[in-house]
Amino acid sequence: RKEVEQDPGPFNVPEGATVAFNCTYSNSASQSFFWYRQDCRKEPKLLMSVYSSGNEDGRFTAQLNRASQYISLLIRDSKLSDSATYLCVIYHSTGAQKLVFGQGTRLTINP
Amino acid sequence: EAQVTQNPRYLITVTGKKLTVTCSQNMNHEYMSWYRQDPGLGLRQIYYSMNVEVTDKGDVPEGYKVSRKEKRNFPLILESPSPNQTSLYFCASKGILQGYYEQYFGPGTRLTVT
């Protein structure tokens, strides 16, 4: 079983819609959580960190449920420019101190 | 401008011909790493380095070498490339931004081994 699992999609939604992704992780010792965005053939870039209490950044809301070991990302009023692959990422601060990436969820916003 | 640079960006080579992909960062980060990205598998860590002269294997180190002689540079070496190393490679460095770690990625190197 992969340590981080995401629905790969693709998700095709109309502009202005609200879309939500979930991601589950298997290692309960995971300490930090992030959503990265990756445009086609480009490098991943940090979209937002995910805090235990949930957090919002403009049209984006991230939630963390440690008990159920899942993370979610909600995009409201989606724009054409939101089309990208969204990567769920967890971080272990011990040992290799590495980021573990989900395979990504591909989102296309249609006009 | 804070950045991670990689060269070359695109490379087509033949099996067995040694190659090096360079990586450099200008943020004075101690931690650097290499990833490969393949369809359906996501990003997987190849090697990482916590500081100069300190390197360790990631999840998929077979067929790769690295070195960290200076803080800013972390080259990836393929001594004898094989077709299964055809992939998109990202170098990354990690530092603290507003109290939290943020990983910065290079633009990627698309490698094809024939």
C-alpha cells in the first residue's frame, strides 16, 4: 500500500464550480502536511501547508483529520488557471526528513 | 532571486554512457535531494543530503550516485544509464519559510535513455 494515496482523476469541472480532493496517508507518525501544485511538465510548487485546525487561503481551504488520516483540499469558485495536478505531501521530520508525495490528482477547469 | 537550477533541462542519451545532471541552489540550504517522477508513481526520492559531505539513499537509489562537496551543488550521476532510468528528474532544496519547512524544486530534467 502506498504511504500517500490520492484519486488520480482526472477531474473535469466547469469554471466557477467548487471541487474537493481527498488524500489518505498510512503513517500515523507523519507530522506535517502540504498541498503542492504542479503544472504540466513544470516543477511542483507549494500551494499551502495544512494545519491541524484547518486553514484557508483565498479560494483554497485545507483540512486535516489525524484520527482518520486524511487531508482535503477545497477549491471554491474555480478558475481556468486552477487547472493543474495537485499533489498531497506529508513530511517526516525524523530520519531522512523527507517529503512523501502522492501521485497527484489532475484537475481541468473548463470554460 | 531564490532558485534551484538544473542542467541540462533535456537529455537524450544511449545505454551505458555516463552522465551527470547538475543542481545548484542559492539559498544556503543545508538539505538537498533528488527525485524522479514517473506516470502513476508520483515523485520518489533518489538520494538526499543533509549537509556537505553527508549523503544518504532515498527510496530508489539503484543506478545513481551523488556527491555534496559544496553546500550549493548536488550533482546526480548515472554511471551506466539504462532505459528504465528514462524519467523526469527534479532537484530540490529545503529551508525554513516563516517557521515552516518549504521545499524548492528545480525546473526538472527530462532524461531519455535509448
